[in-house]
Amino acid sequence: MTTTRTPLPKELTSPSAEFISISESIGLYWWHWDHRERKMILGPGLMKILGLAPGEFDHSLSSLSRNIHPDDIEKNRKRIRRLIQGESDLYELEYRVKDPQGEWQWYYNRGTVNQRDEHGRPVHLGGITIDISGQFKRLLSLVEEKEKFEFIVRNTNEAIVVIELLEGKAGNILDANKAAMDLFKKGAEVLGKPLPDEILQDKVIGKDGVLMRDVFEKGFGRVEQKVEIDSGETLWLEITLHAFTLTGENLMIAILKDMTPERMTEAALRETEKLYRILFEAADDAIGLFTVDREVVLMNSALFENIGYTKEEYVELDLMEIVHPEDSMQLGIMEGRLHSEGAMSFDYRVRHKEGHYLYMSSMSVVIPGVEGEKALILSIIRDISERHQAMQELKMAKERAEESDQLKSAFLANMSHEIRTPMNSIIGFSNLLLHPGQKEEHREMYVQRIVRNSELLLTLISDIIDLAKIESGQLPIIYGKLRLSELITDLRQYALDELQRLDNRNIEIIIEEEKGDCEIETDVIRILQVMKNLINNAIKFTEKGSVKIGCKKAGDGQKIILYVQDTGVGIASEHFGLIFDQFRPIDGSNTRKFGGTSLGLAICKNLIHMMGGKIWVESEAGEGALFQVELPLRSFIVSKSDIIRASNQSDPVSRIHLESDLVKQDKSPKSYGYTIY
């Protein structure tokens, strides 16, 4: 059988230099194989790629394998063999060739049978080689990038959802990692399905929301949004969207961070802060946070309101200027200790805006600065003025109690003397009366002495009983009508009788009355008791001179003043309050010299108070004394508590009177007495 040949194009068997240059400029390298002659013809560019020099290439297939990757040599031979044997009409192969730098580069061979004989056996094979190293590298990079992306998505703790982006709209959910599934409590059934309608319709994260507009305009967006999931649970999510392309697909990746715990913590912190601010502001103690230079950082209103200033006024104050001068130096020393020791406490006085001083107790601590910040001073200041006053009152009460004990002891000692003296006299003269043969004048003198001492003893006992009744609120006031002229006459006669009894001719009794008599509603017995006590004292403390007894109207004519004035030893002004206290003689020498129990004026004060009046003294030492009693013309009703309070009153007599709101006039024409209730 005769072999037929189909002539090959000249450019394949003997390519021109122009053909070679053009083809190699676009990365195409030609080759052909003469199967009958077993000869490989390569273009110059391909020989260079394969690392073959013209002189060392013998045109056989075996010499081509020198720089081809070992894994690709046998694969190349098999594909060529299949083409020659007619098992395939097309030869294709991607293989690697080592370049001069020792790096493997990728190439693509493509060829076919160009000519066969009459028996169908190949005569000539031809094809091209293309450098595909760059494409392979890009493809590998894409594959590697995709693998890395998938690894990150699968293994991150952040919830990640991959969504397709179709024509500027969010499409189906393509992928979601386990964290996303757990967050939304969903499974793989959501993959390949669109986003839920409640998300698509949301004004913030939906298809027409703010987040999507940012993604289309900027390529990414981030919002924090409250989302309710199918389980009914509400989540606060930080949603970050990125648009990107991967292996030719337009995608969006949503990174979801569950902010619910942080939001709950923030809400709790806000509530706690609100609570602490309320407590901070409502605190009675003044609380302030200051710099070391005493500039205000934070303060509650008590800090400035407690001392009478506004916040603006307080900020402008120099605090050391309002500290009491006696405390300012010590406060400065304590502040020095604060900086050296980190804490200090100090009590000091601060001037109120109105001018008076308040007692303050301050506790301050230094709060060290963190990471370069300046240190601060926290001060808590408590107004202890009431506590200080209470302590002072307690101290005074203790002193008064101790003094009262001493006075009671002195009173009991004096009372023992006052009781024994008349008792001894009564017993002694009574024994004398028992002796027969006494002269009549002696017996008369003894009887007079017994009567006089009995009267003294009765008066003493009456005083003690009256005082006890007054303190217990059991002394009744029985009102009756009395003309002042009759009262003054009785008092004059009583004074004269006392002088006669004492055989005192050195004192003159003077009566002073205003013209026009009037009638008074009072307890006749008690007013006589008070006035006689005042007359007795005037006579007792006056060696020579006069004793005036008088009365006059006072105020609007609804009150009268009864008075007793003497020219005796007088009373120093600092003792005015003492003489009206029970058990309180001015000094022991007067008691020893003039006698008495120091109960009379205390009883007088309480009786006058119970009758709705007041009593006071005007005097100077050595200039005599003027005792005045002011009483209403009509009777009043006084509460039992007021009587008890008056009996316990130990303040100066200028404060011992009944205010108008403590009494009310009894206008009943048939009622003349106090009602005790």
C-alpha cells in the first residue's frame, strides 16, 4: 500500500523569524513531532524554557525530560502514546518545568495529529506550549485564600454568616458557622434560604436599611441593633457587614457579636450609678472629691448647703478663710499628714454664711492616681454641732447633778440643824415647865419659846411638804377674791408683828399704794405665803433701814405688781438665778448667819408661776433688794405639765414666767380656781 502525505504548512515545518517572534510575544511556543523519523522539532523559545542548548538536543523524546518535574514525565509519555495509538484525538497536559533559578513553573501543552498515512497511522503531530505559571499561582492563591477563609469562619468564636449579593440585594444564606447557629438557635436547614422577613423589613438592618446603604456605598457597615429571634429571646447584636468577591461570586459576610451581656452589664452599671448618685446626693454628710490643690472634682449639695452657701459661692471660697482661727493652724498640720500618711481625721469649726460657727468632723483619704493620673482626695465631712451641743449639755447636766448632790448633802446637813434647833428648844423648855416652883414670868417665857420654835418647825415642815407637792403636781391653787387694800394692810401688820417679836427697832415699815382700790382673783393663802416669805427675807437681811411694801397696776391695767424692797445687804447680779433654785443659798456664810433652808424663794417662784404670774429681783450688792411679783387680776387655767416644768426650772428668773400661749383665761363668772389636768 502506497503512503500518502498531506503537505504541512510552511510556518509549522520551517517558521519564519516573524512568526516565532509574534507567537512567543503572546506566550505561545510551538513544537511538532515527525513520527516516521522519530524527530522532535522545538521552537527556540521552548528550547530555552526547557533548558536545552541547540548543540546538546538530539531531537529525541527522552532528552526532553531532563528539566520536567518527575511526577509529570510518565504522565506526558502516556498522553503522547494515547495520541499516537489513536486512542485520543487531542493531547493536553499541564506540567512543571524547573527554571534557571530552580523554581517550578507551570506550562500547558496542547497538540493533535496533523497528518496520517493511508492506514490511519500518524505521520506528523504538532502543537503549542503556553506558559501558565501566573494563572496557576493566582488560582492557587484563590484556593488557598478560600481555604483560609473557610478555616477562619469555621473556627472563630464570632458568629459569621455568608450571604450572596444579587443585584444589590441580599440573597440566600450560603453558609454560617457553628457560633452563628448557636446564637440564633438554628440548624443547617437555614442554608440556601433567604433571610427572615423581620430582618429584611427592619429599618436599620433590612434590605433598605441604613446598614445596607453603607455596604453599597462604602463596602462595609456596622450598627448595634436589638433583634428578637424565633425563640422569643431579645438580643443586642453588633452587626458588621462587608461586601467582597470570592472565586467570582459577589458575597456579603456578616460578623455578629452578641452584646447582650455587655448591654445588661451597662444597664446594671447605669442603675447602680444612678442609685449611688441618689445616695451620694441624699447623704446628710458632706462628700467631696478634690485634687491635691483642693480644686473641686465632685461634690454633693450637703457640702455647701450645710454651711449656707450655693454651689457657685462654695467653689469660689477659700476654705481656710471660713475655718475658725483657733483650728486653722492645726488643720494645716493635719493636711500635711494627709499627704504623707494617706489619711487623716480631724474635728474643727467652720463659719456658716450667717456668721455662726458649726462643729465639723472630717475624714479624708488620698486616692492614688492610676497610669499617670493625678491623685485625688476624698473627704467626708459630718456636721456634729448637735452632737457637740448634746455633749456639752450632758457635761453640764453631769456637773449640775454632781452639784445637786452636793447641795442636797449641804441641805440635809443644814436641815438637820434647822430641825434639831427648834426641837431641842421645845424639849428643853418643856422639861423646865415640868419643874415645880417656877415663877410665873419664867413659865410664860418658856411657853412663848415653845410656841415660837413650834411655829418655826411647822413652817419648815410646811415648806418641805409644799415643795414636794409642787414637784409632783399635787399642790392645788384655790382662788378667791381679795381687795388689794386689805392685802396690804394685813402684810403691814404682819411686818410690824415680826419686828416686835424680834424686838427690832432699827427697821421702818413703809407702805406704798396707788390711789384707787381694786379686787384681785387669786389664792389668798398662797399669795400671803409668798409675800410673808419676801417680808421675812427683807427683815432678816436688813440690819438697819427700811422695808417697803407696796402694789401698783401694770401693763394695760389687767395685771398688778406687789413688791417688797429693803435696804439690806443686797444681791450681786450673777446670783439672781441662783436664789430662786431649791437648795441654793448664795453662800454658806449667809445660811449660818441668818438661818433658813434656801427653800422659800424656790417655793415662791413656783407658786407665782402656778397663779399665772412671774417673780424677779432687782438689786446690787450692798444696796438692798427689790422683789417684785406680777399677777393677773383674773384667774387663769394652767396645765399640770406647765406646773411641773415650772417647778423644775433652774434657769435665771428672767425666763421664769408663763407665756400667753401657755395659759387661757377662765371667763366663767363662778370659777375662781385653777383646773389641774
